[in-house]
Amino acid sequence: MATKKTISDFVQMRQRKEKIVYLTAYDYLTAKYEEKAGVDMILIGDSGGMVQLGYDTTFPVTMDDMIRFSAAVRRGAPNTFIVGDMPFLSYQVSDEEAVANAGRFVKEADCDCIKLEGATDEICQRIKAITGAGIMVMGHIGLTPQFAAQLGGYKAQGKTAESAKRLLESAKKLEEAGAWSILVEGVPAIVGKAITERSDIPILGIGAGSYTDGQLLIYADMVGYYDNFTPKFVKKYANIGDVLQKAFSEYCDDVRSGAFPEDGIHSYKMSQEEIDQFIAICSD
Ligand code: KIV
């Protein structure tokens, strides 16, 4: 069994130019299979609100939802570095709330670090407060869904030279505030490359090209499970949705036709002696 990687392992992987493999998970079973596959790092993303709970956006997700998901992931992947994603309004309001909520991920779900979105002065202040309390922070810039209103919707960022330059500045701000790594989402590959080259900390990418130190995907996108919408940057490795739908349809057919269950195969046995006694009791 592989030992759990640490932040210093990820820093060394960056130095050795070894890619960091990062996937989301929200439940025990998925986390278990990801750990068996050798994933380096698991994000319990607030995308769980859409993938797991069926919301249209991540805004309704609560801290309690995230703690429930995170604790289940930890049970499934006890030897993997896990990152708890702070949901909307769990860190924006004040340093005190941000530290208390970040602490819940560590105390109640055994997370190794937390992630939060944005790079405004207020967010940098939150990062200082959370790291000051001894909790490691992963920043997140680019297409940050919790700031969709300011970004003009859910669209790729850094597509003009000016906005790409602002992303470079944001990455520097997060690093200076104490983030140990940054997730860059939904930017052109050249911008992902520039951020990675100019940073001294691990840069993870999702839809940010091939140059970042590691790659993240939402697991339900890459296995063809979540089919409401699939971003352009996703590569599909399976079609789990089709597999499930086929299995469920065959089960419907079998139950309706009487083909399932088959007595003697899908049922418990009773000894002939007990059967004889049972028949005698029933006929009394
Ligand atoms: O919630 C999440 O899964 C995320 C990724 C989309 C980056 O934050």
C-alpha cells in the first residue's frame, strides 16, 4: 500500500517535473477506487453540489454537505492527500468564520488542506488567517465558479493579454499570502505555462493546458457519469452512465418478466428437514 503523500512530496515532484495526478471525489466508494488506482491527491470539490446533490450551481452547497462528503472520502482513501473545498460564503464573510470553517475540514473530516477561490485583497487576508491557524491552503484562480457573477458567467479566463497578466499577478499574490499551491482553472495553455514558470509553488491545472505541475478533472466528467454538461477540456475514459443505464434497464426487464430472482440461485437455502417441518406447521 502506498504511503500518503505530503506537501513536501508535491514540492519535490514539481522540482523533478513529475506530474501530480489530482481527481475529485465526493463519496466513499469512488475515493476507494481512486486510491487503488494511485491518484496522488483528491479534491472534495463543491462541484459535489451539482454532481452528487443535483443542484444547478455550487452556490447552495453548505459546510455540512462538504464535511459529510469529505469524511466519506477520507474513509475510502485513508492513504491519499485530500483537499476540502470551502463552499460559497464559508470564507468570504470574515477571517474568524474562514478559520473556523477551514478547521472543520481538518477536525471533522481529517482533510490535509483546504482550497478557496479568488485572489482579492480580502481573500489573501483570509489565506493569511487560515495558514496562521496552522491549516494549509490551496488557492484557486481563473474560472472560479463562486465568482461567476463578476467573471461574466462560466467562461474561460485570461483570453486577452491584459486579463492573462492579471492572472499572473493573482498567482503571485496568493503565493505571497501563504498558499502552498494554486489550482488554475479554464485558461489558455500559454497562460497556464506562464503561471507555472513564474511560480515557486506547485501549480495544478484543470482546463489550463499541459504545462502545469499537475492535472485535475472532475471524476464524474472523465468517466462519463455526469452528462448535464461536459467542458471542452475533459477527456472521457469511460461511459459509466451508459453502463449503469443498461444494467438498470435489464433489471427492470428481468423483474417484470420474472427472470429475476431465480430461486436456488438468488435466494437462501433451507435444509430438507426444516422444509418438511415448515410444511407440517403450515398445514396445521
Ligand atoms: O468544486 C470543484 O470540483 C472545483 C473544480 C472544478 C476546480 O473547484
